Amino acid sequence: MTAPLHILALETSCDETAAAVVTLRGERIETCSEAVITQDEVHAEYGGVVPELASRAHLEKLTPAIRTALERAKIEPRALAAVAAGNRPGLIGSLLVGTSAAKAFAWAIGKPFLGVDHVQAHLAACHLDTDPPKYPAIGLVASGGHTHILALDSPLRARILARTRDDASGEAFDKAASILGLGWPGGPAIERAAASGNATAFEFEAGRFPGSADFSFSGLKTALLYAVRGVPSAPNRPQRPPPPPLDATRVADLCASFQAAVVRALEKGLERALDAHPASTLLAGGGVIRNGAVRAMLEQLAARRTLALHLTAARHCTDNAAMIGALAALRLAAGESDPLSLPAEPLSSLAAR
């Protein structure tokens, strides 16, 4: 039997400082330990992530996160088989912190270094603590920075079938919450308010493109803005009436209708992708996949199309290091590693494919 491989993984692509130890045992990837230090309090007053503040916070918090992950896993550094970090895509200052730390750690213990694509890692998280999915598969990554549909010949070989042409779905939730004064991060706030709302109260619809599974959420955000603040009056035209007061009922209805529109857009994009690229397995990961309405839609879609559905566990949907470790473990098992000269990059390696 092959000896288990322990991997230290780091994630600093945006505003979560995370470290984890994962173990590859045969075909299973187990989460041994995790340490995630959020930066919500750093960015809350700005209503979004401030890149310079994020990278400085990573510098302060990454070493404690690494120490905690190793202590919880009861793994000595010399027992590690490799060290990995998300090296792309993301905020370049933040990526440099995690990538540089992982390279230094790998060099110090004389073990391989692996750079991991954050977008693919969201789907590799479907391998964590469960039997691995069957390939080929279709994957949906929906998060604050990404909304992609991927065709995966294997967990290591993916190509983009569709993507957003403007806002990501999670970014749309954040902006919607900002418009409604619900705070940040916006996704959970929108979902909470939507629970008591009427999803058919407003006729919101995300943009679509003929012959394409691509997404557009900018117009949906604008429609919500007009519903909240009113439609601007045209020059030399009568003033438009002001919108109704934004009471709790109206906020709930707006949230429910907005959320339903995002869910419909994701569903329609997947339907078009599956029509053009039939598959028997559907994977989904990213922060938006934590949303209960999104998960319910994916379960219904999989049942309707007789697909094997693998949803990332809720705790691994938002940015985390275990998903970085999962993809790194798969790469290491395939005999792959990267030179210490590998750069951090702001764009996904999938962008050119």
C-alpha cells in the first residue's frame, strides 16, 4: 500500500488567510487540519476588499495560520511531502504573500513546491473527505470573483465553456447588499433577507447571449438599483414618481427576487453547457454554492438530467486552503511539481484555454 502523502497548503488570493494540511491516502484526500483567519473586520467599513489592506493582513496572519494548521494536524514539517499555495488568480499583492511563504517553506525542508490555480481548486474541493468524482465532468465555479462553467476531462485538465462577461455572481450579491444597506459580505445577508420574501414580486432577469452559455449580472444589479432608488428622469421629460418606501417587506421581496434571478441565470447557463457538452457528472464549488437556493437548484438539475452531483461541502465553498491542498495532492500524485521561480499571476491559467 502506498504511504500517505501530507501536504501543507496556503491560500491568500483575496481576503482569507488560510493554511491547511491534507493527506492523500490512495484515491482519497482527507482534510487533517485547517486554520482560516478572516479579514471581514478589516474591510467591512469599505463595503469590499481593499487590496493593500488585504496583503498587509496576510503578512501578519499567515505565520500563525501555518503554525496552527501544523499543530492541529500533529505533523512535523519534515514529514510533509510537499508545500502548495494558490498562485493565481487573485489580488497580486495577496498572492505574493502566500506564494512566497510556500516557496520558502518548501525550500527550507527540501520538499516540492506546487502552485495551484484557485478556480480549478474550487472544484478539486469536491474530492475532499469523500470518494472522488467520476470524469469527464462539467463544473460550475460561482464565487465573489469568478463565475465559470468548465469542462473537465480530469481534475487536472479543464477548459472554460462559459464565463461571466462582467460581474461575478458573488460580486453581484455583494453589490446588491450594498445597494440595500445590508452590509458586507453580501451573499449571506441577501439569503437571510430572501427567506421571508416573495421571489416573484419583481421581474428581475440576468443578461443572456444568443448561442452562448456566458453570464451577465451587471444589468441585474442595475435593475435592482432602479427598483430601490427609482428610474432616473430623462432630460426635458416629466419627473418620474419616486419608488415606494424601502420597508422590511420590500427589502425581503427585492432580495428574494434578486436571488431567484441569479439562480435562474446559473441554471440556464448550465443547461446550455450540458446541451452542448453532455456529461454524467456535475461538480460545483465557490462561495455562491453555499447558498441554499443555489444548492437546491443544482440538486434538481442533477436529478432531472440524471447526473452524479458533487457539491463542495459548505465549509469549503468560500476561499480555504484545503481546496488548494486537494488540487496539489492530485498534481503531486500525477508526478507534477513547480520550480521555485513560478510567479504569482492575477489571471487564471484557464483564461487562455
